[in-house]
Amino acid sequence: MSDYKKLKIKEWAAEDRPREKLLSLGARSLSDAELIAILIGSGTLNETAVELGRRILSSVNNNLNDLGRNGIGYLKTFNGIGEAKAVSIVAALELGNRRKDAEVFVKKKITGSKDAADFFMPLLGDLNHEEFWVLLLDRGNKIIDHFMISRGGISGTVIDVRIILKNALEKMAVSLILSHNHPSGTMKASEADLKITRKIKQAAELMDISVLDHIIIGQNNYLSFADEGMML
């Protein structure tokens, strides 16, 4: 395959022509490695784009969430992946996350912890740092808005309760749901998690605003304070 880069796409072996396969059979017929091959466009002198895609996926045990978490710097460690190709892959993974986010937002109604987790998972599931978000709801539990309140950690000094209540009052929210992620994947609420939840809940009650739940997002899983009886 020393002349690989000089070959036209139509001259590749059938299994190395993911674009044609997508056009004829649809995107769902392609493997993850073939989809990555389309994004990167070409391989190297020693391996095709599909082979390179397989190698990248193999390095994260074929887990796309882990690949997204590793980011651009990690992708650039692979021979044949420069900054432009790494950016394309990360952008595609982010679009996938936003599509999930959009699908949940279309419902515009939270009926339980799973709905809330489905909303926050695309926002928080792939991050290597902690973020704290708030979801605002109206009287019918329909989504009004969502916003990030903190990045990098969670404690009473980091989370400004006044900003949360200010946004809730301005948007006429009746209730809200808190969420933050545990990049380690540990599904256990810390003392700081419990403390800030109580602090926000008590402050919100003074404004007749209910704090319905606090969702901790992990890696493809979540913990609901409401489900676990920790919203007392």
C-alpha cells in the first residue's frame, strides 16, 4: 500500500470506500471506524483511513464517549491525525451530543429523573472537569431555560445561589433541577454535593420555587437525589 495516497477513492478496496457505502446504504450501515474515516478523509502511507479509524477506536476500547472526553490533544498523538482532522472528529462528536440534547429539549417537559438525566447527559457526560448547571421549569414541568452556574468544582463558595434565584425569578420559573458531573464516574454524592443542594433548596423555598432534583452525571449513568430520597 505504499502508493495508497496516490490512489483514487474508486480504486480503493470495497471495504475502504465508506463514502460510497454511505451513499448507497445509508449512514447507519457504516461502522464507527468508517464514519471516522470519512471525517479524516485520508490515512497514511502505511494504513488506510479506515484502519486508522479502527486504531483510534481500539485505543479507547471502542467507546465513543471516552474518545470525546480525551479531546484534540489525544487525537493528535496518532500518526496521520493533525490538528484539522482532530478538530473534525471532536466537532462531529459534539454535534452528536447536541443532537441528543435537541431531542430531549423538543419534549420540553420533564416527567422524572430520566428525562432530566437525558437532558444533561450530552452537556456533561464527556467532560474532564466539573460543571454545575440549572434547569428551569414552569408550572407544567416544561423547560423554560438552562444555564451553567459554575465550572471546575462544587462548593458553597463556588456556587452563587443569588445568581440561580435571579435567573429563576426573571424567567418566572416555578421549579428547578440542579445537575453537575463527576468526571471520575463515581456515582456517590459528596458532603459538598449535599450541602449545596440544601442551601439552594432552602433559599429557593423563600421565593416559592421548588428544587425538584439534583442529578449527578457520570459516564453513561446518573444519580438522582430525588430517587434516592436525598431531597429532604
